[in-house]
Amino acid sequence: MLFSQGTVSEQSSDPATGTQANVISYTEELRIPPLAVNTSNEEGIAKFSLIAGEGETEFYPGVFTETIGYNGALLGPTLKVFKGERVEITVENTLSEATTLHWHGMHLPAEFDGGPYQVLEAGGSWFPQFTIDQQAATLWYHPHLMGKTAEQVYQGLAGLVIIEDEISQALPIPKEYGVDDIPLVFQDRRFFRDGTFDYKPLMPDVMMGYFGNTMLVNGSVSPTFPVVKSITRFRVLNGSNSTVMRYSLSDGKVFHQIASDGGFLTAPIPMWQIILSPGERAELLIDFSDGESGSMVVETNGGATYTGVIFDTEQMEPVPNEIPAALVDIPEPDTSAVTGVRQFVMSTGMGGNFTINGNKMDISRVDEHVPVNEYEIWEVVNAGMGMMNIPHSFHIHDGQFRALDVNGRDPDDTMKGWKDTFLLWPGDTIRILVRFEEYTGKYMYHCHLLEHEDSGMMGVFEVVE
Ligand code: C2O
Ligand code: CU
Ligand code: CU
């Protein structure tokens, strides 16, 4: 797959946005989202508090930008939880408008999914609770209010969830959060000259993507990360609204992917670039033992190239680390028990008419009734033409799934693990093996390009007995 397939030639014509950010040289140290404080003293139970509220963020020295965040002005703390643990969260909304809080990638009861049904009014609270019933992975949380997801994520609401399990703790890989296990949330933002990044999409932005002029990593502008261990693990989230990103190292060095959306791969995959669409995650190991500093470069399907993170190896301890040869066992997807096949055709009509199977999202309609605990094949099609070059990112709630094939061919190794979000370039067809276990109720599937989602490219499936 060529990245240039997704390249669009024109950016928004809004003159106020300019392109000056591509030359901004101000850098700072990478912010690391703090770990959320677990206030439970009971074994097997974790309690967290998340408060959505307004604030200001100094992205540039002396310039304060209005933002929103959880427990702070921007983004949110990282929740670290363990497989088998019961998690109870108090979510408070101190914003002046409603929101929701969705657990992206989590297998959980529908009532706690935090999708558009679980509206959290301004001033209100919500108490989701569920038991972690999936393997170690990097998930995330973000708002999911009908028609408002894009704007609320854009202004700063998003955070990570790290699930650990016995395997992740036993593997010989870096695992000290903030030291050699580093989250990297990539989000491009369009700063105006006065330092604001108000969300003002025009029709081309909704269609092609709301591309920024600045790359934020954990809310820092092209920051520096002081490398302390010669092999460092990075949990990369494409947390942008609608920008497909390709990550590589400035010196072209090979790195290894060890996990995708839903957890570890069978073995580290050596690669020199990785493409993530909005919502997708990848865990990478980068070996700095050559002493090279360099940076992580981010190219977008909007045609921009950013210095994502600058690596500073001055303080590095040359620990003799190794990239493990194997990670976890993942069974081959078994289609012998499939009981149903569904098709999801993602189309972009004129004037931003975004549909799945010809329908725009209607919260009062159930689009698909899916039997609980049964295997199904979902065939997802990006019906767009190459001329339009509009990618989609198909995301399914309530857990992790397996790609069976992409355009009739075996998926790339990077797609062979557990996934909840799938990039489709125009014309692509992906077949996925799904199974919704245990819980019944209403969940969503949608395009994770948030402007598309908010324009109706979303549907409801109800898991039924
Ligand atoms: Cu990350 Cu339904 O979303
Ligand atoms: Cu989700
Ligand atoms: Cu889309």
C-alpha cells in the first residue's frame, strides 16, 4: 500500500490558518500524561476519578490557548488497569455543555460504553464500572456525544488506558511508565495567529479531513524526549480528528512494532515506517544503542511533514537490552463457526453526505441485530473513488477483532493481531471476524475520522440473545 494513495493536494482555503506552523521552531520537553491515582485500597478493585473541565494550555511561550481536559487543562491521565480487575470510575462533567466518555477498544457492558446513548449533562456525573476482560493493550478514552465528538476531542478531551496482564509483566520489554514505556498521543491542530485553535471546519475539512498546521505530541509542540534506556517502548496513538499519519525515524532506522490496537503481536515486526489512521494504536520498540538522536517524523495524508518527537540520547544508559524474538500466541482466525455475514459500505456523497449502507446515523434506529457469542464476518468497503482520496477508519465498539483479508489478500503482519480500528483507502475492502461476547445492548460502529462520524457515518448494532 502506497501512502501517496491517501495524499490530498489541497488544504483548507481558510486564509486565517496559514501554514506558519511548519516552520515553528519552539520546542520543549515531552509532557507525559500522569498516571491516574487509584483510590481503592481493595485488592482487585481500581477506582479512578475523571473530571472534564475547561482550562488554558501554553503551547507556545506566553500564549495561552483555551482547551479542555480531564483532571487538567488538556488531555487526561493515563489509567493503568489489570486484566481481571474491577474498575469503577467517577466521571464528572464541569463543562458548560453535555459530553460522554467512551472507552475505545474496551470489551464492556453497553450501558458503560460511553457512546452517544450515555449522555453526561453539564454538571452531571456518571459511574461506569466493568471488569477488565481482555489482554494487555493500549486503549484510550474520549468523548462521543452525537455531533460533537470531533469538536470535544479537538479541544483536548482524550486519555490513555493501559491494560497489563501476566504476560505483559513477564515479557522482557520496557515497562516503566514515563521512563522507558512512553505514551505518544499524536494530534495535529490548526493554530490561528492569536494562539487559539478554535474548531471551525469548512466543508472541505469535513470531507478531506480537518488537517492541522502544528503537530502536538501529548499536547507538546514537536517536543524533545530525553532517552534514558537504550531500548524504549512507545505507545503511539493517532489521536487526531481525521489525519492519517505515517511515522518513521529521521535516520531511516528500523524499529519494531510489538502491539497493535488490542495487544501484542505474535512477534516483533521490524519496519521503518508505520501508518495509523485516527483511533489506531501501535506499540513500538526503538533501539537507541547506536547513540543516534534523531527524531520521529510524521507525514500526513494532508501532505504535511512534521518533526514529531526529537530524541535526545545524551543521558542514555546503555542497558544491554534485546528485542524479544516472540511475544504472545494469537490463534489463526477460525471462520468455521461463522453464523452470519454482513456488509458495511462507507460512502461519501456530494456535499458531505456520509453514509454507511446508505444510512446516516440515527440514534433511534438499530441498524444491525447481532447475536451474542456468535462469530460473524463483517465485510467493510470504502466505496469512495480514488479521485476523491478520502480514507475511512472503520471502528467497532465492544472489543477486539481480527482482520481476515484486505482486498482479497492476506493482511499485512501489522494487521494480524487484535484490532478495533481499520484503515480503508478508497476502493478497499476489509473482511473482519467479529464476535461480541457476554454482553447484550447497543453499541456503535463508525468511521473514526471524527468529522465523518459527526456527519453521520456511524451506525448502531444491538447485541441480542
Ligand atoms: Cu474511539 Cu466510537 O470511538
Ligand atoms: Cu470506540
Ligand atoms: Cu470516514
